[in-house]
Amino acid sequence: MNIGGNHYRTIWLDAEDPRVVKIINQLALPHRFEIVELRQFSAALGAIRDMQVRGAGLIGATAAWGMYLAVLEAGEGSFSPLEEAGQTFKAARPTASNLAWAVDRMLRVLAGPPKGRVERARREAQAISDEDAGYCRRIGLHGLRLIEQAAERRKGEPVRVLTHCNAGALAFVDYGSALSPVYAAADRGIPVHVWVDETRPRNQGASLTAWELGRYGVDYDLIADNAGGHLMQHGMVDLVITGADRVTSRGDAANKIGTYLKALAARDNGVPFYVAFPSSTFDFSMEDGLAEIPIEERDADEIRRISGKTASGSIETVRICADDTPARNWGFDVTPARYITGLITERGICEPSKQGIYSLYPECEPEPK
Ligand code: MRU
């Protein structure tokens, strides 16, 4: 991600002090660009819980670096504190599979001999980060084909992509999933315009997607969460691309709350609806997303309040309803595979079905019984 002429990842090990992991604090965006240092396992956990970092790929990478910090703290002795740290990370954000996937990958590497554990942890966390960035880049190149095809139909007019929440570079280590094809198109001079859903309650669209598209120089408009259906009815959306937090073996996809409604509107209006994600987001142990994917229910105050910058420049949080208003706050919903046109992965684009998915990931297909 290019910020002010410098390339940044969202998380990295400090080049001077290998006991320090650095992150971009997403709670400060878009008003302030701030880098935070993580020096302890508990700081990495807090960053995930408080959403200084968020997005499926990035919480996975943060948990991986958090496990590295846990190894530094525990020393090369007993394995059980590391198992405990892993369980604590997994419970922090239950919907995105990348978190548990990264913790399990770290634990597999750490389970070996105590000697050399620090170095193994560092190498594995770095590998997870590098892989995430590399996979996202490839998602962009595969998804680019869809934008190129739409560009031909648009005969030089901008291709209009609608996205929900933030599945851009900020949601991963770099590049992003849903926005990676947009960036690849922009790099090639293909005119693209993005409709950015604000994404209540935490407004990741308004505060993060709009910010990173602006930094990249991509044309966009922020829209109210409920505007997408109207735009589709009026032929103003060429394709929808969202990210995903967990995708089952048959292609049901959990993503930020509200995604399902966009998929319904897309189907009603004949607009292609794509879901972009790296393979770390697959959960091959699940088939029926609605029945099986755990949906995180978050603090209801996220619904009752809203934060932003006042005219005087200070950041304030205000209540938008009566003090005693009851509220519920589900973070994600599941879009059944039947509403999804295709899955954009690092290995290519496939149909959202077992057959389509296993054609790209044959090694994940269970042996016939
Ligand atoms: O609650 P968040 O911000 O961690 O939610 C995750 C998301 O940003 C979205 O659901 C996204 O579209 C998929 S994660 C790349």
C-alpha cells in the first residue's frame, strides 16, 4: 500500500528491533495515520479485539505475529502457554477462518523441539504475512479479467464496481481481496469507479475503503448502506465484488453484515456478484454456511453510537438513539452459494460449488468413503 510515497504493509516486524511488531492503527483512520508498536502477546490480542487491526487476512497475520510475541515472552520452554495463547486468539473474533487457520499453522511449527522455537515462530509468521500479500496480489490479477471484460462492454466508460465493508489492502497484509482487481485495473489505466457502502455500524467502508481508494487514486463515491439496490435497479453497477470472512466447501460465504442483501439485489437485477478471498478463508470442515458458520455478535453500543471528526477537528463519539434503546449487533451474514456468480481466489475464479472449488483445490477434497 502506497502512503505518501512510501510502501507500507499493514503489519511488519521492526527492522531494528526484532522484539517489536508494528501495525497501522485502523481506529485512527481516516483522520490520522498512526503506527502502533506491539511488544507483547496481550498487545496483539488487544489490537485484534479492539479492532486496531481487522479484516480476515490481517487478523490471521496479527495472530501469527502475536504467537511469535508469545514465544518471546514464554521463552523456549513449555509448550502449554503457547497452546493457551492460541486458544485465546481464536476466541477473539470467531467468524473469520483466517484467525484459527493462522494460529493452528503457528502451533504446528511450534510443537516441535523447544530449542529454536523463537526463530521458527519468526519465520512462520513472516511466511504467513508474505503468503497473504502474494495471494492477494494474484487475486487481483485473476479478478482483473472480469473488469477487463466489463470494460469492453462499457466501451471506454468507467467500469462501476460496488463493494461492501473493507476488503482492501487494510484488511490483509497488502493489496486486499475485493479491491485487488480494482487496483490491478487502475494500474493498467482501465477506468474504474467504485461505489463504497458506508458499512454500518463501524463504517469500514466510509473510514477505510474510501481512504485507501483515495490514496491509490481510484475514483469512488461513498454511498449509504441501503443505496446499492437502487443503483442496481438503475443499471449503475456493472459488478459487485465483496470479500469474505469464511467460505464453506460448497461456496456459502460469510462476510460483513449486509452483504447478503446486496447479493439479493444483484440477483434481482442481473448484476454479477463475486466474492474474492485467499484460500486461508476456506473452511472445508463446513458445508452449510447458514447452519454452521459462527456469527460474531458484537457490543450493541456499536449500533447506538457513532464516531467522527467534529468541526473543531476533535474525534468524538456520540449517541444516535435514546439512552435506554435496546440494540443487537451481528457482525456478519452468510450469502448462500446460489447467489454468488463466482469465487475469485489466488488460484483463479471458480463456480461456488464443491465441484468448482475442488477443481482449483483438489488436495482439499475429502477421500471418498
Ligand atoms: O469486522 P471486520 O472489519 O474485521 O470485518 C471483516 C471485513 O472487513 C469484511 O467482512 C470483509 O469484507 C472481509 S475480510 C477481508
